[in-house]
Amino acid sequence: MKNKLAFVILNYKQSDLVIRDVNNLSEIEPESCFLIIDNNSQDGSVERFEDEFKGIDRIVVIKNDVNCGYAKGNNIGIKKAVELFDPEFIAIMNPDVVVFDKETINIILDSFKKDDKLALCTGLMLDGKKNLDYKKIAWKIPNKLQDCLLNIPFLSRFSTTKYKTLKIEDSGLAYVEVIPGSFFIARTQHFLELGLFDESTFLFCEERILALKAKENNFRVAVVPKVFFIHDHKFENVSLKTRITMYFELLKSRFYFNKKYNLWPKIVVIPLFLVSSGIGILLTITSWIIKKLSHKV
């Protein structure tokens, strides 16, 4: 029997949040299925999940032997969801996401009825304090040179990848190019046709690659402006080593995206990309140091 919706939640040392989410979503969508994928947390997460959800057939826990990143980790869960539950829709959800309105899921699912070419859909993303940052609602797929600008933090504000306005269609949808990977719902058939996430990325740029493939296949991506979700992503107090590591992962993913998908003029763009990356690293280190010093004053 075909199920309507399967949630795929990728865990790395956030078992408290995952358990909270699954219990919350089980009340909101009691007929849904859940795939929890642990990316080799090695902190007792898997044992906690197995104990918490023991005997519940619609909640499946998968243990990865290595931390294989966002793209591959989620793909493992998606493939297992299709194998076990054959869902019509798949929801990708980070552990630090909270769906606080019980109508959010139903309204997003209803949006797919309005457009059979709609492949990916989400609501408006709020931060942990329920603030709405319009720059993070959705954005455009970067062209050949925009990542060079995005690499430099203080120049990224001038990037033309940001939407200045969003047109709301009569259906209530706002069609966009890229939506946040922290939470969205996909029509399973279209998701499979797009090849799921590109596993050559580890942590960043998965959304833009998926958006580009959707665009090339004449599928649509949309935001439903009347529903919200919280992405309580805490990244302010990380160590300098962690911040630099994350920035390197971002640069690697951007470089890969441009090399494979943008068909860039390498003789022109590669030197610019490398220079902007170096400047971005220096500014990242400098801003971290300044912030730490300012807190001590």
C-alpha cells in the first residue's frame, strides 16, 4: 500500500532534537513514516532511537558506519523510504527544524495538487527567535561569477542571487529557484527523476544543484508564503577551527558546483575564485577574532 508522506531526518549528535521532532510530527501527521539516519554519531544516538521508538514499524532507524555528509546521508534515507513505504511525498528535515503549526504540512501537500510540475515546496523559514530573514527564504541559482562575490563575506551582500520581490500566484505559491535544504517536501517521483542529492557534496550547495536539475527538467520549485517553520541553527559560538572547517567545506562545494554544472570559462574564473576564497578565509578568521575580543571588553 502506498503511503502519502515519509520524513527523512539525518542525525549527527542531535538525538534530543530528533526525538522531539519525530514525536511532534507523529502527532501532527499520525499516518506518516519516518526514516532516521544516524551519520556515525558514536554518542549513543542510535541506541536512544531504538529504545524510544521500539516496536513502531513506521519509524525506521538506519546506522551509517561513517559520516557521509548531508547529501549521501539523506539519499540513503530516501532510498530506504521508497523501498519500505513507497511514499507519494518525501519531507527532508534537519533535526534543528521545528514545524510548530499543525496545518503547515497539509497546506504544503495541498500545493502539489495545484501544479503537477511542482517538484519541491516549502514554507517561510524563521530563525530560532521567529525572525524572518527575506534573504534566506529562497534565492537564485548563482551564475558563473557570482560565487566569487559570495566567497567574500562583506561583498556577498551585493550578490544578485537575492530576490528583491516574490510574486504570489493565484494558487498562493511563489515560484523560486532555490529553497533551503533544512526543510522541504518533494514529490517522490520527481525527486527520483532528478537523481536525488548530488553525493559529491558533503554539506553545502546541495539545494542549488537540485534546483538547477529541476529547472533543466522543467519542474517547478515553490514557497508557500502563508506557512512557516523554524530553523534554530546555532552557529554563533563555534570555535575558530570549526568555523574555518565549515568555510572550507563551503568553498569545496561551490568549486565543485561551478566545475560540474556551470561550465565556467576556467582561465578567467578559477583565478578569481581562488583569490576570493583566500580573501574570504582571512576575513572569516579576522571577524571571529574581533568578535571574541569585543566580548572580552
